[in-house]
Amino acid sequence: MTTSSSPASSYTSIVSSLALVALGAWAASSGLLGTILSYREDILYLAGQHLMLVAYSSALALAIGLPLGIALTRKPLRYHADAITQVINLGTTIPTLAVLALAMSFLGIGAPSAIFGLTVLTLLPIVLNTIAGLSMVPRYLVEAATGMGMTDRQILFRVELPNALFVILAGVRTAIAINVGTAPLAFLVGGGGLGELIFTGIDLMDTSMLLAGAIPTAMLAIVADFAIGQCQYWLIPRGVNPLR
């Protein structure tokens, strides 16, 4: 399973943006917008916590996932790649709440448990796309680099990774969007974030409070997806970028 950018993913982003605009218009017409804005100080404070959780967990997932994905395409681990990715896949097959509860049992209540759970959830797309991107590099390029006398390290950094970067960034894009959308669950283990407004709104049956957490979360996910998509478009050279 790989995750790559395509016109379909762009259409999904556009549909999500239009849905968010429609939700905002409905909130304004129904009078909920004013009530939602009354939580603006809480929204700003909790959005900061939300972004911190996403930043730390995404950084950890990248620090683990990229080297692991590269290692699984090298000879010592290549034949065990399927088994190892299936182990990593447990992080997505096990319900997120169960992962958070497990983390809370040995890390305690608070941000560390939330960061651990989000890291586990974010890891799989990064690893899979790193493996897929490196596996898709044409063998004749590697053979040509070998013929030029390049070492394995030089081939990896000068030939394989530049050609695989588009697919790798597609996995990062998917992983971070999922991370932003799942981070509200951190509230359930005392991690803070916009989930505080969402779950408190559910408990109190307060629609405006729920939307005060849900709408910023959706906006953050769309902005993160758009920002990484732009990096994917502009930072990857034209010759190896199928979008240009």
C-alpha cells in the first residue's frame, strides 16, 4: 500500500475546503458563529497545544520512519520488510484509543502518552512510502551510478532519495493530515489540544463548543495538507516531479 499525490487527492482537498466553507456559512446563518467566536481565546490556546502535539509526534515519526524505510530496502533487512511493516501496521489496526490507553499505562497521563500514540499512528504511511519510493527508482540509474564508481552511500543520497522524494513526501503529507485529525483524542489521556472543546461540547450537548473545536481542527488539517502539497510541488525538481 502506498500513498501518492494525484488529481484525486487535489479534488479531495478542494471538496474538504468547500465543505468547511459551507459549514462556516451555516454556522454564520444560524447564529452559531458568534457563539463559537466567544471561545476564541480558548481556541488559540488549545490550537497551540494541538500543534505542539502534532509537531512532536510528526518529528518522531519522521525520525523513526525515514531511516527505517531506507533500512528495509537495503540487503540485510530487505527480505524481512513485509514482516516488519506488518508489525508497524498494528499501530493502525489497533484502535487509537487502545494505543493511547496502553501508552498511558506506562507513560502516565499527559502529553507524553498522546505523543506516543500519535507517533505510532503516523509511522506507517511514512515507512511504506519510503519503501515504495526507493523501490520505484529505475535500476539503470543505480547501475549507472555504480559504474561511475559511486559508493552505496553516495548512490542513496545522490540518486535514490532525490528520485524517491516525491513519493516519500506524499506519505508524509498523508501522515500529518491523519495526525492533525486524530490529535483531538489526546484530550482523553490528558494531552490537551482542541479535543478539549470537542469532547466537552459532546458531554454538555453544546453544539457551539463542539464546533469551536471541530472547525479549527479541520482547518489545521487542510492547511497542513496544502502546505506539504506546495512543498511537494515546488521543492522537487521538474525532471522527477510528475506534477510539473
